[in-house]
Amino acid sequence: MRTFLRFLLLTGIVGAATAAQAQRRVNQDLILVPELQVEVPWHARDYVLASYNRVVFPQGSGNGSGGGQLRLGYEYFWNERWSGGATLRTLFSGAEGLGDFIGQPGG
């Protein structure tokens, strides 16, 4: 039992030291993503929605060209607790590979 406790203690120390060495500091400029969303009741139990957002670099940082996305969706309510639907989304960008996260591949 004592050997097992020593093993756990040693594993914890080595694990903590490895995690501390893996940290690094990242500095990034401010990025804003304002969004406009409209929801319209369709029939008695469903609605449609449209959403548009745009990536904005307020200080002129980044690569100078933002991106954004347009979403169109539909949702149906079976009862007060359950609903289901679908969303179509298109991403657009003035730069290459502006996916869900700034600077990540995708689009």
C-alpha cells in the first residue's frame, strides 16, 4: 500500500511539472462578432429563423479582411419540452480558411 501511495505522489508531481512546462502565453487583438437574428412564428407549433454575423477587427488588426456566416433554420415543437429542427449555414470570408474559429482552416 505504501508503494502505491508513493507511486501516486510521484505521478502527480511529474504530471504537474509537465503541465506547467506546456503552458505558453498568447496575445491577440480584440475581435468582435456582432450578430443579427430574426425568428418568425410559422404555424401554430413551429418557426423559422434567419441569422447573420460578421467578424470585425476594431483596431484594424488581423489580416484586414473578416468573415461571417448566414444561417437559415426551422424548428418544430412537439410539446412544451421537446422540439426538433434543422439549420443551414454558409460561411464566407475575405481571407483563406476562416472557419468557425478565427485563423482555423474551414469554410
